Amino acid sequence: MASFGPDPVPASDLPTFRVHWLVTLNHRNRSLGFALLWLVMAAQMRDHAASGALAWTLLTLHLLVLPQLMYWRARRANVPREAEVGHMLLDALLCGAWVGWLGAPLWITALTFVCTTVNLMGFRGLAGALKAAGLYLAGALTVGFGLGIEPTLHTDVLATLLALATLEVYLLGFAWGACQRALQLHRTRAQLAEREVDLRRRLDEIAALQHRLAEQARRDPLTGLHNRRFLSERMLAQAGAPAQPIGVMLIDIDHFKQVNDTHGHLVGDRVLQAVARLLDMQQGGEAEVVCRYGGEEFLLLLPDRGAARMRALAERLRVEAESLRVFPSPGGAGLGVTLSIGWASGQGEPLERLIERADRALYRAKQGGRNRVECGLG
């Protein structure tokens, strides 16, 4: 007789190979339950006419030895759960046979029938309970009719008391096992919920890290502005979208190579950063995109608001750059900055062509003496 419950054996007490929890559970409960049932049956058999040496030997083999053989077989089975279900069906058949031999005494019949059917109910549902009941009745009727034993409801007083005690122990054990399984399930669910929260947090951290890495890959590390990769992705994203009037400005820092050669690359970096801060102030206002296009060149992508406003913005940036000062050394004279700017605008024209037009205009501005603005004609 076994009950539904958790594996009570701690991991340190398990054998070197893994034993299915159902095998361990049934071995414990079957050994205890059958030992108590042996006492019940022995009390009933004291005055039974056919209680000879053979009957006592078979009773002992069934209730005290067979549980150990079942455990030995089940823990080596390929499918331990199915092996244990087979053992429980055999329990029902043999218990029924003993009840038939004893003449179906009331309390022993009730005890064995309840325990064997409830066991299968726990593992195979109603179908399992019905199958156990069928085998139990088959064993009882086969032995009872086969040996011509007259049915009787009489149960010895001692056997009755022992049967009631055994049933109480069985029901308490079954309830304890169910309680432990419920508690274990609750703990497992709580642990899974905690792990799910932790997993979500880690996934959010990974997503945020991926976003930061992706953003860093689109940023120029020196100036913090977007780079040409971001511009390329923007161009791909807008490919096929409805044409909008847009403008492009290409901005070059005049004589930047001379700054590097004269004052060093650290000063050149400060010049780049100063111009980047000036241009970045246009982000979200006049300009949609401000990026470092390469070397000392910057690109502004902005809505086309007409030639007059485009030129006015370019002139304003050029004038504001003239007021910038970068100091190569503390207390020294400030280094001035001038910009050459080429711009172009249009609607329905590929961005690559607008950039080419702005680049040609920038070339004219530099050829025309620098620190000036030129328009890239279509």
C-alpha cells in the first residue's frame, strides 16, 4: 500500500544511481503498510481452520518479503513509474485473494480495498481505481469460490482494532504525503517566480546593454555626435518612404591640418569638440541629424525650409564659429575657428545626390577662400 507524496529520502542517502521518487516512496509505504497488515491478518488467522504452515509462509512472503523484491525490480526498471503501477495492481489482486481465503471479514476487506484502490487513484485517476477494484474482486472471488469458502463478515476483535489503527496510519500517511507535495509545489512555484523575475531583470539589462552598445556603435567617441554608420542606417530606413523636402549641410573646419601640425592632436581634438558642441545645439531644433562625417567634416540633415532659411542657418553657424576660442595652453592666446559650409536641398531627390551637391558646394567655398557659405545647385 503506497500513498502519493514526495521522496522522503535526502540526496545524501540515495544510492549511487538515481532512484525514481515514486519507487522510494512506495517502498517505504508498502513496507510499513504491509508490516501492519501482517499483524492484522495474523490476528484474524489465529482461529482460522486452514491456518497451517503453508498459509503463514505465504502470508509472510507476500507481506514482508515481496515489498523488498518489488523495490529491487522497480529501481532497475527502464520505466520505474510503470513498474510501480504494475506492482500496485498486483497488490490489489493478492490482497483480494487473501480476503477471499479469509471469507471476506468486514474490516480487513474495507482496509485492503480502500488502500489498494486509493493508491491507483493517486497515480492513474478513476481508471486506475476501477482497474484496482476489478483485480481485487477477481482475486477475492477466484480464491473464495475456487476453495468453496463461505463468506463471513466476522472480524476478530484484535484484528478489528489493528485494522482500524492501520487504516488511520495509512490515511494519515496519505494526507501527509499530499501535504508535502503541495508544500513542495508551492515552494517550487515561488522559486520559479523568483527566477522568472530575475530572468526578466537580466533580459532587461541585456536589452539595455545591447541598446547602449548599438548606440555607441552609431556615435563618434570623440565628439559624441552620430557617425556615418548612423547616417547610412537612416538612409536605409527612409528608402521607399514618401519623399519629403530635405536639406543637407556639409561643414569643414578651415586649416584643421595646420592646427594639428602646429599645436598637436590634443588641441585638434578640442577644436573638434568645440565645433561639435556648437552644431549639436541644432539637434532637435533646426537639424534632425548632426553627425561627424569624417575627419574635420560634419553633416547636418534638416528639413528644407527654403533657400533663404537654409542660407541664413549656414551663415549663423559660420558666424558663431568665429566666436569660438580654444586655448592650446593655460593663460595663452585663444585659437580661433572658421568654417566652410556647402549646402543643398530638394524634394524627391536621393540623399546621396544631395550630399554630392553639398560636397561640391563645400569645395567651392574652400576654393573661394574658406570661411564662407556656398549653395549646391541642382
